[in-house]
Amino acid sequence: MDYPERDSFALETPVVAEVREELVERVATGQDVVLDHGLWTRAARDGWKKLVEEAGGSPRLLYFPVPREGLLRRLAERNERKDANTL
């Protein structure tokens, strides 16, 4: 990473705001959109769902089940890396 980890969420905030704006614009024009973003909590998922609905879209949540062992292995591998996708 080229910035301190503690700054991650502050740096992410304006990017997410821009993504939200573009999502609304595209959904409002009838475009299909895929949002690939960590929606860790129900509240976060509900917020994005409401945003899509208010823009005239029909949200669909896709869930890909992975065994716990697989998730832990992937996290361990990711935590060893030092690139932009380590968070």
C-alpha cells in the first residue's frame, strides 16, 4: 500500500460517493449495473438496495457460499501480500 492503513476508510469515502452517484445515473437510464463492493452488514446492503430502488432499478444480491476453511485460507494468503488489495 502506498498510504497508511489507518487512512483507508477516509480515502475510500469520496470514491464510494462517486460510485453511488454513477450507480444512480446508470440505473436511472435503465442500464444493468454490477456493484462489486464489500457489503458486510445488512444495513449497508439495505442502503444500497434502497438507492437502486429509488433510481428505478430492481436490486439482486448474489451470494457465493464458500466453506469457512476456504475463506480463512484466502484471508491468510491476502494478509501476506503488500499490494492494494490487502484490506
